[in-house]
Amino acid sequence: MSDQELLDRLRDGDTRAFDSIFRTWYESLVRVAERMLRDRGVAEEIVQDVMLELWRRRDRLAADGSPQAYLFQSTRNRALNHLRHLRVEQMGVPQIASERTPRLVADSGLVEEEISVALRQAIEELPPRCRQVFELSRMRGLRYAEIAQTMGVSVKAVEAQMGRALKALRERLAPWLPEGRQI
């Protein structure tokens, strides 16, 4: 059966045409994805997703198209998207030792320095009033009433600014905080 006949039958919802396409191209597609990803399991998942999408979009396939070209292009695109996703995940994870891995003594100084830099940057990025309240409270040790008197505002205003500051710092420093810890 030619590609065109297979495509016509597939667009009409013929499951035997889909089965023929699946059996013909599955292994080749997995090899292509596996070469890109270096992971057989993920490659198989990607090809299965591509095949499922082929079935779902069967009625929208171009009449003059080639199932082979569609399958290889879709597999390549999904593999590249997967690699991009992995890269983004790796960039999002701070380069510090996690709680699950034992920390070496030599690394602890680096970790502390990285956290210290992140904290300084996060404090500098606070809005001016939040930063001032935070610094007076946490760095100078003043109580809220003393901060309110120093700044000429109410204690409630100090509490509100401190709440905003802590929320912003918690969000910014989340990668360095174990779950459930507070600033």
C-alpha cells in the first residue's frame, strides 16, 4: 500500500492503516529519538505521544502529505522540546548541595556564600520601605514599636511592610529553603 493510500485510509479513521503506520515506523522513530535523548524509555514515550497525536489529528493531515515526514518531524520536535525542558529544569535548580546528598565540608563554605549573596540581592530588590523595615528589625534588632517611632508610622504599617518583605524574601529564596522553613 502506498503512503498516499495509507494516509487516505488513516484520515477516514481506518485503524488498520494506523496499525500499519505504527508497526512500520515505530522502531525507526524510537531510534531517532533515542539518539537525540540517550534515553530509551523517554524516546519510547515521545514516539507513543507522536503516534497518539497522529491518530488525533488524522482528519487534519494534509492530503498530499507524507505520514513518514510528519512522524519524523514531530518526533524530532518533541525530542528537542524535551531537551529544552531538561535544560530549563537544570538552570532552575540552584547549584548547591541538596539535603538528599551529603555535604562536603569544603562545599559548605560555597553554599553559605551562595545563600548569602542570594539573600543580599533579595533584600536589595525589596521596595525601599519594606527594605528599611526589614533591616531595622532583622539587622538592627529593633522591635516594631521602635521601628514605627523611628519611621514616624504606625505599628500596623510596620507589620504590613514586614509581612510584604518576608513574603517577597520567601518567594525569592525558595530554592534555598527546605520545605516548611521560614525566614
